[in-house]
Amino acid sequence: MSDMVSIRGAVTARNNAEEIAEASRRLFEKILFKNGITDGDIVNVLISTTADITAFYPARAVREAGHNVALFSCQEPNISGSLKGCIRMMVTAASEHAPRSIYLNGARTLRPDITAAWSIALDGPSGAGKSTVAKLVAKELGITYLDTGALYRALGLKAIRGGVNTHDGAAVEKALASADVKLEYVGGVQHVVLDGEDVSAAIRTPEVSMAASAVSAVPFVREKLLDLQRGIAASSCVILDGRDIGTVVLPAAEFKYFLTASAEIRAKRRYEELKAKGESVTFESVLDDVNTRDKNDSTRAVAPLKKAFDATEINSDGMTAEDVAKFIVDGVKKDL
Ligand code: DC
């Protein structure tokens, strides 16, 4: 069901035609993308600029980018102390989603209430390279990396240790109700602490992978880990990788990416990782695991693996982790 919504946005630019045009087009298109709307949903677009923006009409930039929508530009009064070089938009449109405001570059300072702690949601199937990429991005941007899979793995480990059938939801809930999972950061590196024990190394086995995939389908387990993930994201700038970050955990994340790769490539990467750790596995068994986990993760009833409508998809088949990280870092830097 669509409702009429009013979506706000703002961006800053220096007073030259090219910059104004680029900023205006980018703000408008980001408003559309982040709100899941297209030109046909739009009733009208009001654009105002501070008095120092005189080199180009922002509305012209939007029109010349091929958007056939009702546009209206005006200039704001010259208020002393107001943010310099500011272009503001208000888009009225039919939308199925709650309106998402977009504040870019210098205009982020206008709304510290919604722009102070920003997040990057990185979702995708197992073995797509999410954790390698997320670590690189976190380092480059100086933000926290939250590996959410590790939380599910810790609970999977507890279920195995308790001898629980991980496919029996009621038994899983009973065994994990009292589990105490915490994350600690030592020198910027995430450690997972289960009932007081650092299990960061113990959770990296194929057996725990399968158990994590199974227990992650239990609603109680997802609910239990939700507040922990949201709490960390609310207090600092983070990159989270997982399966449902952009769709369920942080639907309002500023930046969303969905990282994919073919099953063979993902299995090959995981196989090499396990071999390097001295595990005795065959490529076929790793590929089987990848396929089984893909099926579990994308067909489960609760929070299945799914690309958020406003996530940018990256297929990493022909890319290195550094290439993917650079793509994300460049995308984020453009808006900060
Ligand atoms: O990313 P990983 O392989 O460490 O994740 C382990 C399992 O946990 C995976 O099979 C799916 C599940 N998981 C999830 O359901 N939701 C997340 N946000 C992260 C992981």
C-alpha cells in the first residue's frame, strides 16, 4: 500500500555550475534510491538554495539528468550564520516505505540527530568475502567492525556443546536462553565471549558453521542477538556484516551493500582458508556446505538472506577484496 510522504534532503556545494549540478543530481537520485521510489511516484519536488548558490539552477540539473518531474526552485533569505552553499530538497511522493531523509556532505551537520553515528550494512551469502572486505573498510575509515556471524556461531557452539539437536527450535531455545554472548574489542580486533570464555577461535570450524546456520533460523536466537547488534551500531560508526543487516537489524543504515559471488568461487575461497588453517577438508565437501548453508539462510522463515531494496549489489567474482573495499570506501566518502 502506498502513502503520500514528504522526503527531506540537503547537500552542500561550492558555487560553480558543475559542482551544483553534480550535487543536486546526486542528492535527488539518492533520495529516490533510498526511498524505493521512481519519477512516476513523485508529485512534486521543491528545491531551495542559500543565497550564495547563484551559478546554476539545481532544478535544471535534475531535469537534464532525464527526470521528468514537477520541479520548483527558489532562493532562501540570506540568514546570517546559515550553512554556506546549501541545496535543500523536499520530494512529495507515493511510497510504500517510511520516508528516509538524506543529508550529504556538509549538510550532515544540519541534522546531527540522524547523522552522528552512521552504519554500513554489508550482507550476502557465506564465503562472498564479507568479513575480509569489512575489516579492510573498517581500517580505512577508522570505524568499528562488527562480525555478526560470530554471534550466531557462538550460540551454535553452545548448542553443540550442550548436545542439542540444532534443528529442534524448542530445544535450541531452552539450551540457549541463559547464554551470555558479548563482544569485546582488543586493539580494534573483535573477540566473542560466550559465558565468560573467549571463543573467537573455537567458532571457526565447519561443524560450528553448520550449527550456526541451523540455530540462526530460530526466531528466539535472532531476537536475542538483535539488541546487542543495534546497541553497538547506535553508539558508534560501524560496519556490520551478516545476512539481514540491511533488511532487519538496521533498515535505516546509511550505506548498504549486498556482496555476492558464484557458489564455486565462494567455496574455493573458503576451502583455501580452511586448508591454510590446517583443516583436512575436500573442495567437494566445502562446496556442499556452501550450497546447504545458502539454502538454509535464504529459505528460512525468519529474516531470510535477502538484498535490501536500497542496497547496492556487488558481484565480487572478478574482484579482489581490496577492489571491493575500495568501491565501498569511495561510495561512503562521497557522502561524508
Ligand atoms: O557469516 P558466517 O558464516 O560467520 O555466519 C554463520 C551463520 O550465521 C550463517 O550460516 C548464517 C548465520 N547468520 C545470520 O543468520 N545472520 C547474520 N546476521 C549473520 C550470520
